[in-house]
Amino acid sequence: MTQSNRLNGGQIDRAQLLRFTFDGQSYSGHAGDTLASALLSNGVRLMGRSFKYHRPRGPISAGSEEPNALMMIGDGARVEPNTRATVAELYDGLTAKSQNAWPSLKLDALGINDVFSNFLTAGFYYKTFMWPRAFWEKFYEPAIRKAAGLGRLSMQEDPDCYDKGFLHCDLLVIGAGPSGLMAALTAARAGARVILADEDFRMGGRLNAETHELGGQSGADWATATLAELASFDTVRLMTRTTVFGAYDHGVFGAVERVSDHLRPTGDTRPRQTLWRIYARRSLLCAGATERMVGFANNDRPGILQAGALRAYANRWAVTAGLRVTVFTNNDDGHRTARDLAAKGVEIVAVIDPRAEAPQGDWRVIRGQVVDTKGRLGLKSVTVRGHDGRQEVLQVEGLGVSGGWNPNVSLTCHQRGRPEWREDIAAFVPGGTLPVGMAVAGAAAGDLSTHGALRGGAEGAVASLEALGISAKAPELPEAEDAPVQQTPLWYVGEGKARKWIDFQNDVTVKDVKLAHQEGFVSVEHLKRYTTLGMATDQGKNSNLGGLAVMAELTGQTIAQTGTTMFRPPYTPVAMGALAGRSVGKDFKPTRLTPSHHWAEKQGAVFVEVGQWMRAQWFPQLGETHWRQSVDREALAVRKSVGVCDVTTLGKVDVQGRDAAEFLNLIYANGFAKLAVGKTRYGLMLREDGIAMDDGTAARLAEDHFVVTTTTANAGPVYRHMEFVRQCLRPDLDVQLISTTDSWAQYAVAGPNARKLLQKIVDPEFDISNEAFPFMGCAEITVCGGTRARLFRISFSGELAYEIAVPTRYGESLIEVLMAAGEEFDVTPYGTEALGVLRIEKGHAAGNELNGQTSAAHLGMARMVSTKKDSIGAVLTRREELSREDGLRLMGFEAIDSDTLPAGSHLFAEGAAHRPETDQGWLTSACYSPHLGKPIALGYIKQGGERIGEVVTAANPVEGTSVKARIVSPHFIDPEGARLRD
Amino acid sequence: MLIPHPILGLRDAQEFTYLGDASLLDRPDGMAEGASEAFHDYLYLRDNPAGEHRELWFHEQGDRSWLVVTRNTLTHEITKAELARDVALARRGVK
């Protein structure tokens, strides 16, 4: 197809021919085109189907406010739905498809909705799909969703990458039209750090779309010259294709830069988009204004555009929506469209203006209103009613509509701004409390002339910088257009029975607003939700005021009294990928590796994610085909001889200071003041509400030095809590904390031969015999001929056991040394599964038992909570319900005639019904015990201590499983602890 | 939000974790008479003001200071940020 609707001039590069397809059909355009301008140049006006009625639609705008021309751009996994053709930069090889139409855009089956539109008015879904109730989830909702969606996702993984970045500036200028450019220039010349951001790929705003001269040169040339000067400053950052989409607290802005969307076919490897967080000391909103449509019958046909958009297509892109055009306007600005298009050789059939004082030109001006249009897939004619009552039909392909201009106030409302009505321009302007440090200039502030924009930008920059103590001077302003706003408000035309669209995107008409009012929805926020007016990506940009005006008329109030709904971020849609940035897949969170990780990999270990950590789960050996074989072997080896396990992931906090012992006395429920140097003690940490927070050990290395350990999962929260206690509750204590989790590599060496193994690597001057270094001993030692180490005689497995720590950089060496030294004892590396088996057999609580619901008494540790001192949580853990004698107790359970005993099962008395009111507790942790040769578990059960030997039912009523189990002591092995002390 | 850290200057609120009402600084004496009641009030009874609120923030991704931040819950305006340690020490002095 040829570009039949291409005019002369324009800011496109005719030397560069770009080929693209739309719905499989090939077209061509030029560099500088948007997809919409290129399609219009090829005579294509039909670009989409509306959301609800599937009405044929074309673009109404030339900017990001576009509600109609939404398409799927790209192929395969890269397809992006709901892309606005009016801002999509054309590139060679672009493929676009229409959406919300089947089988084709011209012949859409669901166009039937349009015929039944009388039934699909406001609140249709609420009223119709009420009964029968059961139908909603299974039938109505899926059917509605299928019919109503717009674009479709590719359902494939996003192949592109996205970045995040941070920027700081003195002045952020949002929008690079005349006011933004002048503001940036003023600030740049004053030496301020300036960011100028504009959503367009070409800066200049309306200067590129108008024929006004600035100081004797074209607006576009003035913009180009000004940008060249701005680019010469090191302190200025010019950001094209960058939408500032949200204004957040304290001068923080969100912006998305489309870095390489337009470069994709070139194989550009940069991130597709970058999400910027901009910290601006001051900001100046120069976001311009959006032209509003007028409600009249069938005002949504392809070929009907904002008058300003029609003009922008002609001036910037050298394109017209049709070769015979008319304009319907209530203000002088609309007449400029006729002037500019006529200058490009487009036939202006007439300008229709209801005002008596309409300006005259070299074309026919009809005093009257448009009352109907024709042309289902594209405008063919408009019907005009003159003020003298005469009706006339004009054969045209394009209609420009101007109902006046609305300042783009969105960003002023993202905090506490509430727009104010200005009668002289019949529009809302920024009002209320603006985001901190924000000022508004140009059309966004209601200054709708070019001169007003230039002046506002310069003055706004001077004032913003003055507040920062930077002295700036407004440049001399070029001579520019300064026409006053001349308009008579016209929101909709009364005549005509056909629908008059207010919100094109959500298919809301004047009639819908009237119906909502009739049904009692008079608050604007209710009106919005009932009719969906201004919802979704429109956020009121096009539709808001039209709806308010109709509502105001119906309620007999002024528009100012009616008020406006809120504009919320984002200003335009932001891709989820941009918000996620690099935090996807395996990079969603950091991966932490233990010091023995690479060694374990070489042994063929199977790993498991534990929070951010990767831990060895078990070490399969040749011939082992099931994980249980490996785990049983590892657990038995520990009990028989000796095993080694990397326990570096446990949290470690170094506590130092004269008052360190008093500090531990406060954070632990049990006493620490009297712990001797060289000794370690188990500590139970409660939350202030009496629930167990964590447990671990504290080793006293010196009078004023402890090392505290936490569980892996709670390393962060416990450290935060300890700092809270130190800084907020006891700032008088002399105590310092530092997390040393990553500083020390730590291994458990457990089993009857643990000491013999360690004696081979501990330097001979350190005596670790049972007498010299008994159970719960701790010491700073050296190993392997002088390497610093810490040794703790503590046991999680119930065997003779130690934990040995060396500075992290020696961690990988230490595991190799331990394995070599242990060869004569058949030392066995064991993973987290065997670790779990060993601790369940011993009856040690872990994360499953410390689940945020259990008190000291539940754990069987009520007597550990010292009454002789004050400690966190001690008072409230004694509350009646948390400490009752017949409450839950941690017990052991052995399966009876069953090869499973599933954790999570609930416990019931034998023969009792399995109901919440008969529930007596639950199993927290379970495993197969190779030592006992049967499944065992830990769990909480009411009055557990008095019920040893009783048989109960462990049931999962959801899955229908039920197993018999005997209540036993939670210490399945060595309840007296003889092995520990051996 | 930006929090004016008394030592480090303006820092993004993302670097902090939030705890809640600064009244948590006034922990009752666990050994005193009526401690149970006092702890109940301390732990569960909070004001929920629409306006000025003193609250605890932890600079977890920073210098690990606990701060008492005075913030307006309606406008998010922050009028003061102090080291919780200093606030707590001053309160102890009053007692």
C-alpha cells in the first residue's frame, strides 16, 4: 500500500523507509513516525475494537492518553498487549496485531454486543449475573472475562531484561514542551543539576505539533536549538522516552525509560526498559494539557480525533486522517486545525462552532452542532444542526473535535493534591497540597498559550531554585503566541438518540452517567465505580471531566461543587518486568553458599534451599537409589562413629562489653549471669508476649565476651531484636553487638569418635580431653599448626559432639582436613536431613516447634524461665492460658503398625471423632528413625506429660489418613544424656 | 519516603525496617508489682493517631541504628529523627 494520506513537510525522515505489518498486511512509514501516524498515512483509520461493545475504533489522540488504538506489538514471547499505537515508535520490521476482535478487526463476532447495548448499560454485570449464586464462579465470571479482555499475554517467559537505577538532581523537570524546555534552560544556566524527562521520543511537546513561531523561527527549530544548548551542560540529563509515572513521598519519583523498545530488530542488547527512582530536591511539572472531546451521537467513529491531534498529525508527521475534513469546536483553538490542515492542502469542508462570535477563515464556518455521524468502520459523514434549525449532512473522512483543554494534573494528585476548578478556562488546575517540592508551570498549570508556557517555565525554575539557595535568572523569552482562551463550555450535544461516548476506553456514555444518577449514585467516586468511568489506564485523562459535567448538570450543582475523582499512579501503564528489574528467577533473592559448598558439590551432594542458603541435604553414595538410604546411613554413622556437618548457616552474634552478661540475662529467659568463662549454655529467647522466639547457645569466651548462636531462619530477626533491646531498652549497659554469621565457618563433629578425630587436628598445647574440656565447654584454640579456631562442646544430635569454627576463608580447607583426619574412623559427611533425624531422635526443638504459637511451658521449659530476674517475655509467658498445667506439651510419638507418621497430622484420643472440638494437638516434625527402626515424631499434645504410653490417633481429616501412635518421651535416645558427657 | 538519619543524613526508607509506636521504649519493670497488667498495656494498647506519630525504625541496611522518627501519618511529613538510644537515655534520666 502507498502512503496515500501523507502530506508535505513534517519531522520525519523520508530517506528512511520503514516496513511494518498490521494484522498481516504490509505497510511502510518513515523514521520519526509512530505506528499510528504510519497507519494513518496509509489510509488505515480502524485500529481497534472497544472494550465492551466491540465498537470499531481509531485513534482519537496523538499521545499517551490514547484509549482506542491499543495493539499487540511484537512476536512470540516478546509480544506486548495493549500498546498504544499513538506512542509506539515505528521501526523496520515492526509487527502489530489488533486485539479484542474475532475473527477479524473488520468482522468482529462480538460486535453483537453493540446491538444489545441497551442491556449492557451501567451496572449491567451487577444486576444480571446475580442469580443463581452458584453460577458466578463457574460460569458467569469465566465467560465475562473471556469476552471482555483486551490484549492477550504471550503466556511465555519474558525473554528481555530490565534494569533499575537511581538518580539525584536539584530540579526534575517533567515534560519537555515549551515550559519544560525553558525551565530546564533557566536551571541549567544557573548551574543546577537538572533532569529533563519526556515520554516522547522527540522532545518539544506541542512545539513539534504547532506552526507558531518562537522569536522568528519555528517552534520545532527553537526546541532543537534549546536542546542542543542543554546537552552542552554536564549537569543536565536529558531523558527522552522516559515517563515519570508517579510522585511519591519526599520528592521521590518513579520513572520508566524505554531504552531499547524501538531498537529491538537491530539486535540491541541493552535492557529493554529501565525503572528509575529519581530523588529530586525540587520538581517542576510541565506535563501540558489534554484536549477533551465532546459527547455527541456516534462520536466514536474511526476518523474522529481531537482537533489538536489532527493538527499534530498534519504538522509533525505530515499525515491526515482524511482528505476531506471538518472541525467541531467550542473554542478558538479548534480553528487552528482548519488553518494548519488547509495550509497542507487538505480540504476543509467546514468548521462547526456553536458560538456566535466564532472566528472566520478561508473556509465555511457553520454556527451549530454535530448531531450524528455515519460510517461504521470509518467516518463517512457528519450531520450538522445549524443554530437556525437547519440540518445538513457533510461528506467527510476526518472530524477534529475540540471541547477545550484539560491541564494534566495527575502527578499533583499522587499525594494530597486536590484539583481546583477554574471557570475562565473551564478546567481543573492543580490545587490543594502538592507533593513536597513540586511546582507546576505552563499548560499543566492552566497557562494555555505558548508565551504563558515559556514564562511559567522560566519563573517556575527561578522560584524552585531560589528555595534551594541557587540564584537563577529567567532568560529573555522569545516572542511567542499569546492568545487568550476563548471558549464556551460544551460537554455534550443534547440532540440525538444514539450513544454519546464520554469514556472511550471503558465504553461509558452520557446515558450511563444519567442512569447511574437515576439509580442514586451521586458521589463522583461512586459514579466512577458503578459505570467504570475513568477507570483502568484512562485514570480520567480523557473521560473524567465529561462525566463530571453531566453529573453536575443532573444534580443541579456546579462542576466545582461536584468535584473530581482521584488520579492515581502510574500515569501510564508500567510493565511488570520493569518493576521486577533483575529480581527474577534465580536472582529473585541472593543465594548464599556455605564454606563447604564447593567441596560438597564434588562429593555429589544433593542441595536444599534454606532461606537464602543452599545447604547439603544428603550425600548419596554409589549404589544408593533412594534418599532414605543415604539419610539412614549418615544418621547411623554419626551414632556409631563420627560425622561432620556444615552448620555455618546458624546465626552468630558477638556480644562484648562489661555488661554483656547482664544483657544476655535480659534477652534470655534463663539465667546467664553466673555462667563461667569457658562454658556454654542453652538459651531460650522469648518474645515480649511470652511466645518462644528462638533458641540457641551462648558461649562465654571471656568475662566480657560471649558468642550467641541463633537458628538459621532467625539470624536476622534475632539480631534486630537484640539491637532493639540494647539501644532502646538498656542504653545504659556497656555492651556492643556485631553479627559474625559470615565471618566464621562452623562444623558439627558428632559421634563417639568425635574427640579422637579432633585431637588429630587441634594443636597439642590445647587439652580437649573429657576432663580438661567437658560437656558444654568452649575455648579459643588453634588448629593445624596455628590457625585460629573456636571449639564448643555442644550437641544437637545427642552424641558426644563439638562444633568447631575457623575464620570463613579457612572453611573449605577445614572440611578437607576433617575428612582426611577422620578417614581412620570412617568419618561421614551428613546433610540437613540426617541432622533433622538426629535432633528429632534426641528431642531438640527446631523451627517447626518454634512456630510462633508456643510458650516456654508448651516446650516443657517453664521451669527454665527464671523468676529471680527480669527478662523479655518472662511476665507474659506465665499468663494462664500459656502456662496451664493441662495445656500443650512437646512430646515424642512412635508409630504403631504403620510405616508413616505424617508431620502436620492432628492428634485425637482413640475412638474420638476427628473434629476441631476434639482436637488435642498436632505433630510438628517427623522422620523414620534408623536407630529405632520405625517412624517417630515430635508434637504438641494436651496434658502430654501425664499421658506417656497412651495410644492416640494421628489423623489428617483433609486427606483421610489416620495412624495410631504411642505417646513417649521426646528424648528417644539417651534420655539421661550420658553420651554427651562421655 | 526519606528519613533524615541524625548521623547519615537523608536515607531512603527502603533501607529501614519499621517496628511501630515509640512507646515501646517505655518497657515496664518485670519484677514490679502488677507487672502482668503493665505488660498487657505496654504490648497491646497503642494509639493510632491521624497526625503526629513517634515511631521506631531500624536502619537494617545501614548503620544498624534504631531511630525514633516523628512522622505525620496524614502527610508523611517527618519533622524529627533521633537516635533511639539518646531518647531512651534521656527518658531514664527523667525517671
